[in-house]
Amino acid sequence: MKINYSLALVLFLSVLFSCEKNTCTDDCNLITNVLEIDSAKLNRKVLVIGLDGVRSDAMQQNSSPFLHSLSVANEVYYTASHGVELITYSGPNWSSILTGVHYAKHQVDDNSFANPNYCAYPTFFEYIEGVDSTINTASIVNWTPINTHILSSVTDFAPQAAINDLEVYEQAQSLLINAAPLDADLVFLHFDELDAAGHSYGFSLEVPEYAATLNALDGYVENLYHTIEAKRLTGEDWLFMVVSDHGGDGTGHGDASNPYINQTIFFAQHPSLDFKSQHNSNQTDLAPTIIDFLGISSSVFDCKTDGISLLEE
Ligand SMILES: [Zn+2]
Ligand SMILES: [Zn+2]
């Protein structure tokens, strides 16, 4: 009797598992994955700084002097017309940034994360952990759904407690400078207070609260950049990225036809690598660029992604 029950349970679980597995695949899983790893690049490191709600035209010399200077520097890919998803909420855009596919594939079309398909379209964190689980990955966010729904299950350090932007910055510096709580190789940060200022007061440099918040973020980004520069001097090979999820107009960002909303800023900086300067980037280009930078080539990922690597061959 007991054995029969166990058998039934095993059968039930295997049926359940195989159903679950079906939702994890798309046509790209039908091809044999050709995985090539350049071990000389696998110890490279990446910092992605996410700034929620940056309206491109707000990034000016007086409002955000560091980001402005970075935008005109050599050794940087920069655009103020980075393409966002056709649904201009935060959830779809951070999902596209992290997975390298548009929302039609990852199926996050609002901020409820009701039915995401990260199973068929994993984040770059999951691909990279799958190649080498000794790579230390971390995500520190103000907007906690990113860790709760997307990253906590696949990264080594992804706290889910609510923290403000200053705490994101302080935890990031502790991570990068003191290797606490771990010596991170791949780091994602998310700052949310600019978007909050936009919703409360307006997404515009004319709005003092929005301008002041952008100025504070600019200081955090500058200090984090100097931290990365110091780590580069010790021989670590870092790719530095800054991206936003959408812009804003008035006190919202729901109108996907509005250019103040449907394009935003994106930076990729490295001291010696060249970027595809003629390509107009969008949210799906970050994941393939990061995977390429780490020397990973996966035919299944290449089949699934909607983006391209911005690194020149
Ligand atoms: Zn947002
Ligand atoms: Zn918002």
C-alpha cells in the first residue's frame, strides 16, 4: 500500500515536472547547444548600474556633470535614444535588460510579474552561473520586485529587504571595496528614487526635486566609477554599464508613443575594447554584450536573444 502510494507520487511528480519543463523551452531548445567558453575572459567582471526613470534630455552638464562627461569620453558607447520596450513600465524593461529578449518572450507586461517566462528565457545571471557557479553574482536593488521575482533564485547575493538609494549605494561600495559579503564578479544595482520624484513632482529638469535626485545619483555613479577604476589598477578587467528602464513626461511614463518616455540613456565603458558605435541599442542588447564580454558563446542563447553584442569583433 505504501509502495503504491509512493509510485503514484513519483508518477505524479514526473508528470508535473515534464509539464513544467515544456514551458521552459522554445524552438531554440530543439537545437543542440554549442557552448564555447574563452577561459581567458571568464574571469572578467561587470557592473551594471540601473537608474529608474531617466528622461534623456535631463542628462545635462549642470544636472549630472559626471554622466555628461562620461557621455563624451572616449572608450564609451553612449546613446540618449536607447530603445525601451513597447510597454513602458518598469517590470517589462528590467526583465528585457536582464534576459536579452523582448516582453513578448519573457511575458512580463506590467509590474505584477503574474506569469513570467524566465524559465524559457533565463537572465544573463543564470546563463553565467550555469557556465561557472564559482562566479560570484550580486544584485542590490531599491525596487525589490527585481530581486524577489527575477534574481533572488539565481544569484549568490540578492537581498529582498526594502532599502533606499543611499543604502543601495553604500551596500554596493561595501561589496566592491570590502568584498562584503562576497567578492563579487557580476553586479547589478537598481536606484529608484528618480522615478519616485518623477511620479510625485514631474519628470523634468525644470522640476527641482527631479533635478536634485538626478544630481545625487550622478554622485553615486561617479564614486562607483572611481571604485571600478581603482579595481582596474589592481589588474581586474571590468565592464562598466549605466542604463535606465524608461523616461517620463508629466508625472508618468505610460505613453509608449512619447519619445521622452520610449527612449532613455545607456552607457557601456571599457578602457580598451571597441563598441559598435553605429548600432542604436535597446534593452535586449545588454545581456548578449555581457555574455560576449565574459567569453561565453551559446548557440541556444544566440537563438533566443533579440539583442546583439555591442562589442566589436
Ligand atoms: Zn521604472
Ligand atoms: Zn515609474
